[in-house]
Amino acid sequence: MKATPLPLYNWLNERSAGALVHLSSLPSDTGIGNLGAGAYRYVDFMNVSGLQVWQICPLGPTGYGDSPYQCFSAFAGNPYFIDLEPLLSDGLIDCSDMDTLKQLPHDHVDYGWLYSVFWPILRKAYDRFQQSGADHFRDYGSLPAFKKAQSGWLDDYALFTALKADFGGKCWLEWPKEFRDYSKASQQKLSAEVQETYDAHVFYQYLFYAQLAKLRAYASTKGVEILGDVPIFVALDSSDVWAHPELFQLNKEGRPKAVAGVPPDYFSADGQLWGNPLYDWNKHVESNFAWWIDRIQSNLAFYDIVRLDHFRGFESYWSVPAKETTAKKGKWIKCPGLELFKAIRKACPDAKLVAEDLGVITDEVDALRLATGLPGMAVLHFAFGGESDNAYLPHNYSRNCVVYSGTHDNDTTRGWYQALDDDSQDHIRRYLGVCGETISWDLIRAAIQSCAHLAIFPIQDLMSLGSEARLNTPGAAVGNWQWRYLEHQIEELEVNSAAYLREQLYLFGR
């Protein structure tokens, strides 16, 4: 009898729990959550509560729509997340700059206002640093050494952002012809202004990388791992596509032949038309997936655990003709998923990867996940109102699984429950043996009690918040990624719930 091959990975062997909150949702005085005091305070809360995994959304620089799943680079960090306090303390910015930022809202992110206020302050910090002649800031390491270590993507990204600023923020497809071709643009002599913007963006990445590394190191001392999200696709208007068009399905003008999305599903009757360019997988195979390996290695420098968004797209991807206005008229096309993961396993044998396997899941997708050994996901919001064989009901879980009460794409549990029909609400109450008056905690307990080795809940559920605290509504063009909690809310949560949460985790071996 032929032996069944061992899975590529087998890392989720212990029970633990965590919470989901994006960095932008943390308290700060700069209009958006950042890598500063609010993040360290959140880690302390996790430690006191017995939580061991902090899940965040992608940390890349966002563009129009502010979605962390549509970034200008798959490797860069979002400068909005830079903690400005060290820059203030060391005289790179002034107290008056911070006073300006403090006028920004504290309970949500106003991206338009933030954009107009934040960037001039960050540029002032760079200008003063440059004038100082220093080659490092504090204990962040050598700036020249950082540039050398990150040269595989940093030069492309800095040139892309500098040119984008010079061309009024337009998509690279609308730039002058000689700059649309990366190989030609990289040979052009830059104006002094563009060169200074280029250097400034290198400095911003230097700060971001150093501060994230410090936060991750602090979290490690508190027994907290950071679980980060990697979107399967990259944005068309990104340095990745501009600098490496050969890796994507583009025509001679650089425009997508077809774009990414998903067919009609729970979230949308028209499907989701993401619009991202699709990979030319033949080119990736020829390079032995070099770009993907670089990307995963870069993300493993950001995070302890990496969640691969839209895992089913590694088995087959939904290809929609570029002219379509919805995702209905697409088709599934196979891609070399197992070959990719074998290459990743060879390059990153100790990686901790999670497969986001929600949506239209086929036997082939299940087979790929089992072959990789990656833990999949179960979401309790999808569990109720049907039959007992629903894969998202806790009695159907495997141990190699991450269970969520809800995700960043769901309504809060309170808001979700209130919008359900009577039969579905009744099913929840009967299945969990609860009255439903504290539904957020009912689902949190269900996740903790399940056999899934990792249980994660959005902080909005820990705070029992309603739909006003929803972070993202898939398919909605505006109003997303804005929600933030206030400082007093984390204090109240710790006082009122940390001991209870820690007891629940202890009782169920987490």
C-alpha cells in the first residue's frame, strides 16, 4: 500500500486564543492607531487576559478607498502607522505639529483630513533628519544598512511613490509614457524634488520597520505573537505591478487582460469584483516562485504567523474579463498551488501559515489545504440557521483550525445577531444553550470551548459592541476601515472582563 505523503507543515499543535484588532483601530493622538503607546497598551491587555495571538489586517501603504487589501506595495509599511513621539522627543518635529494632529477625530479615522495634515509633518521630520547628517535614528540601526538589506523592493517602491507624487497621485498607467515602463523610468535622471521625495520615503520605511520590530519584540516578552494578513493579490496601482509587469496578466499597454474577484456568495449577489491583476503563473513557475518566496519571507519579518487571504485562489482563481462591471461572468482557472507551497516550505521550513479557506470551497481546495497542512478557518457567524452538518458548527471542527466569532469582514456579533431572522436566533440559543442576552460572549465562549486549536475574536465582540463598530462591509465603496476604540474602552474591558476571560481560557486549556 502506498503511504500517504506527510503534509508540508504541521505547526498548530497547542491550544491558544487571540483577538483581532487592526492597527488603525487603536487609540492615539495622531488621527489613526499606530505603533506607539496604544499598541503597547493593547499587548499588555492581552497579556493580562491570557490572550496569546494578536491578529491584524495588512500593514501596507493604502491608496484610494483606504483598504489595507489594496496597497501600493506588498513589502512596504504604511507610514500612517509610524509613532511620532520619538520624532517629537528628538526634535525632528515640534509640539505644534502634535497639537495639529490632536484635532483629528479619536473615535474614527478621517482619511481625507489625515492625508492633508499627516504627510507635511512626516516630511518635516525627514528634512530635519537629513539636515543633521546622521546615518541612523536612535537605536533603529544604520539607514544605509537598511537600504541595502531591503534593496530588493525598497528602490522600486521609493521611486514609484516619488514619481506618483510628482504626477499628482495618478495611477502609473496615466504617467508620461517614458515613466510607465519601469526599466526606462529607473534610468531617468530625477529632479532634485523627486529625489528628495524618494529619499524621504526610504526614511519612512526605515522608521516603520524599526518600530514594528520593537513592538514585535515587546509582544514576545509578554507571550504574544502577531498574526498578520497577506492578501493573495496586489493592487494594479502598485510598485509591484509597475516594476514587475512580466509577473502579471497584462496587455502591451500594461492593462489587465482579466481581473480578480469571487463569484456571488454570502457577502454579495454580484460577487466581489476586486479588480486586481492576475498572476502569470507560468512566469512564477519559471523563476521557482522567487517573488512569492521574497514576499513570504518579508512578511515573516513582520509577523510571527501569516494568514494567507483567499487561500482557495491558490488552487483555482476566479478570472473576470477586464471589461466586466460585476464578478458574475468569470471562470475558475487552475494554478500551481502545491508547487508554490513546496517552494515556500523549502525556503521557509519553520513558517507558521494559516489558510483563509472561506467562500466557495471545493474538494480540490480541501485537498490542497490538507497537503500543505495549513490550518483552515471556521467562522461562527456562518454556522447557524441550517442543518447539523454545517462545517462551521463547533462539533464539526478539526483541531488544525482557527475558529472566529467573526472577522473584519463581518458585522459585530451583536449587530449580526440582531439582524438575523427568528429561526436562526432560536437555533443559536438552542445550540449554545443560552438566552442570547450576551450574544457576543456566548460566541466567544463557544469558540474557546471548541476543539479548534486557535480561537480568535474581534475586540468589538470582547467589548460587546453593535453595528456602529463594524470595520468593513465588503462591496461598500465608502465608510470602511474607520472604526477606532477609545482609551477608556480598553481600560474598562480589562477591569470588567480580563479575569473572566483568563479563567475561561484556563478552563479549556488555552
